[in-house]
Amino acid sequence: MYSDALMGRFLEPSHAGDIEAPDGASEAGNVTCGDVVHLAIRVEEGIVRDARFRAQGCATAIASADAICELVIGKSVTEAQMVDSAGLTYTLGGIPDDRMGCATIVLDALRACLERARSRPQPSSAA
Ligand code: FES
């Protein structure tokens, strides 16, 4: 049912955790099951330097959150906004059709997170 890549990320996620004073943070949930994913990013000079998640969810939600963090780190905010379900599915080696909603909440959290980072006032370059 689940790919090795998805199960590996579920059992040993690399990006679980928090970011202190993140530039963008958001939470998205699955109304069907009540699961929740919290995503946070740190952005410097328009580049996503770190991304972390906390999730109370199923294997697909946790693996998707871990993969999303990996997919956006090192990308510009604009590039990160282009990460979609196809890229996520590829990274996870497939997502069962009946679990796509679990991955979608992570993409929803990413979109909100990036929007908050984008709309956040940038620090002044003046000394
Ligand atoms: Fe709740 Fe997957 S079953 S997020």
C-alpha cells in the first residue's frame, strides 16, 4: 500500500521540530479525521533556509510534511510556491489515491506559510 520512501519518512522524519521566530508558520487540518499539520519556515533574502513540521496525523500526512520541508529548503519563496501534489507524489514514490487528502492538507499549510513569509515586512538594510 505505502511505498518504501513514504514509510521511511513516516518512521524516521528528518524535518520534525520547530523553528524559533519563524518567518512563516501555518496550520492545516483534515476535517474528516481531525488530524493537524503545523509547518514553519525560515526565509533569508528570499530563500527558504529551513522548514520544520509538527503533525498529529497518519503516515501519509507525516511523510508528506517531511517531504515538503525537504522540497522547499534551498528554494526561493516563488519556487517553493510551485511545489505541487505531483512533485510531492514523486518524492514519496506514490501516494495511495485514498490518502491524497492527507497530502493536500500539507500543501495547504505550505501555501499559507509561504504567503505569510512573503507578506512579512522585510528587515531594513539601513544600519
Ligand atoms: Fe488524517 Fe491522513 S487520515 S491526515
